[in-house]
Amino acid sequence: MMAARLPDATLVCRLPSVRGRYIENVDLSGSTWFRAGGSADVVFRPADTADLAAFLTACPGDVPRTVLGLGSNLLIRDGGVRGVIIRLDKSFSGIEVDGTTVTAGAGALDVNLARVCRDAGLVGFEFLRGIPGTVGGGLRMNAGAYGRAIRDVLVWAEAVDGAGTLRRVAVDELDLSYRHCGAPEDWIFTAAGFQGELGDRADISIRMQDIRQARKASQPVNTRTGGSTFKNPDGDNPNSSKAWELIDQAGCRGLVRGGAKVSELHCNFLINTGGATAADLEALGEEVRRRVQAHSGVMLQWEIRRIGEHAPDRAPELILTEVAP
Ligand SMILES: Cc1cc2nc3c(=O)[nH]c(=O)nc-3n(C[C@H](O)[C@H](O)[C@H](O)COP(=O)(O)OP(=O)(O)OC[C@H]3O[C@@H](n4cnc5c(N)ncnc54)[C@H](O)[C@@H]3O)c2cc1C
């Protein structure tokens, strides 16, 4: 029986007045692709960028703040997340095209950005068709696929820092590399500007359909997963070993822990097959890392971000021994 964490009922009283919404004691398990994890004391949905900036300016310094996108690269631990979870709503999801330049809110879906660019006949955004997150999450992760990444089309990004100051920076200032963004962790991206090239709409459409088909054939896309669990050890170097190869060679394909499983289809994906706890998923991931290191000497690094607290009786180190087979 998992011990429940009591929400901080006094927190919302200490938060500044906002035009957006505060929602207390929110179950976050439905907010991630894994469909696992605990709850948030408070979720804040800012009305717009100015509201977000005012909140960050006035929020007491001891209150932790965490921004969530679509939760497609996140494992929220079973004990939940303290402080305020920030979610960017509809007012952050606009996408506008002007010639070959595109402006998108950080809450816009990557797939919608790809579709809008296709409709405008702009080449270069097709890879986003297969990435099930938001523009903001894509900036933080420098999301990429098929040899392209956000940094290849990005021109500028706008963010509000932890003190509430609005910043606009050029792509070079973000230090984007393979699944890495050098912007300070307290920056919350609010919008981004991109540059495309004019191309043939039908060709773009075909490339996007090909990406969709390739994904369906090679990844468990319609399951509860967090995408690639671990980074490739040598980044996007096409000539080096991939994380999935090392995992496969270490015999981890299909490995199970409770309701968590290493995907048979793509063994760098962990799956929640039903009632997996976040601790099941994290412990299975740690077991995969241990076995890969024992087999190949490589210590894989998590690509999935793990946030929040362990439930007291479900810390992964307590249950590592339960992994089967
Ligand atoms: C089936 C599947 C396939 C996937 N395929 C790919 C792939 O091909 N390539 C790839 O790169 N990734 C892939 N992913 C992982 C994931 O989709 C990307 O990392 C995506 O960019 C995460 O976006 P998100 O909005 O879901 O972010 P979240 O998962 O919600 O958050 C990820 C991180 O970004 C931060 N963040 C979110 N929004 C903001 C913001 N506005 N400002 C600052 N920080 C923010 C969060 O705090 C967190 O640290 C896949 C995931 C799944 C489930």
C-alpha cells in the first residue's frame, strides 16, 4: 500500500494574485504519457506571458516552481511534486506564419507546428510530426529526429526567468546540442521564432506521412511511454552505438518490473503496461543501466526527466531486487 503524501493546503494562500488559475491538489498521473506518478500541491495556468512574469516576480522564493509541457519526456515520482506546477494553456499555443518565418507559443504542439508549416509550404519542420510534445518542451530538450533538431530551424526564443524578467535570445545563446539546452533551468520558454524554406507542399506532406508510418512500425507510440529513456552515449553521431543496441545486447529487451516493461518493439522505450508506479518504471530503468554497464562498460544517462519525490515506501533502491527475470 503506497503512503499518500498530504498536500500543502496553505501554499495557495502564500501565492500572489493572478489573472490565470490556481488549482489545488492535482493528480498529475494523467498529465504525463506514462500515466503514472503523484500529485501537485498547486497547478498554475497563467493567463498570458505578463501574468506568468508577474507571478514569478511575486512568488515567494522558497516555493519551488516546475513547468510541464505535454509530459512526453517526464516521469513524475509517486510522492508528487512540491510547490507550483506551471502549465501553459491555449493563450500560449498560437502559431503564425509570415512568409518563411514562423512564430509559435511555447504551449503549441510540435505536431501542429509541423502541420501549419506544411500548409504554408515551408520545408524543415517535418521531423516535428513524430515528436509528441510542445514547443517549450522541445526547446528545453532540443528535441530532434531523423537527423534534424529544434536548433536547426530555431531563430530566437522568448522566456521568463525565475525572477520574472522577460528575455529574448538568439538561438546561438541557448547552447543547444543533442538533447541539451544551456538556458538556465529556471527559464520558462513562452514563445519561439523559426525560419523555414519554401518547398513543395505535396512533398512535405509525403515526408510527414512517411515519418508517421516509420514511427508506428518501430516505436510503441500508442502506449504509455516516455519515448527514448536514455540518451545515445555519443549523442547524434550516426557511427556510434545507440542506447537501444546496448540495451538489447545486455539482454534487457522485454525485462519486466511490476507493471513496467522494456518495450519489445523498441528497447530504449519503457512502457507502463497497466498499473505501473513511477517507482516501478524508475527502478526498471536503473536496472537496465546496471545491466548495460555490466555488459558493455557504458553507463547510460537518462534522457527522460524524473521529477518530484519518491513515495516513502516506494523508493526505487528498495525494490531493485524485485526485477524479473
Ligand atoms: C512516443 C514518444 C516518442 C518520442 N519521440 C521523440 C523523438 O523522436 N525525439 C525527441 O527529441 N523526443 C522524443 N520524445 C520525447 C518528448 O516528446 C520530447 O522530449 C518533447 O520535446 C518533450 O516535450 P513536452 O512538452 O512533452 O515536455 P515535458 O515532457 O512536459 O517536459 C520535458 C522537460 O521540458 C521542460 N519544459 C516543458 N515546457 C517547458 C517550457 N515552456 N519552458 C521551459 N522548460 C519546459 C520540463 O520542465 C521538463 O524538464 C518522444 C516521446 C514519446 C512519448
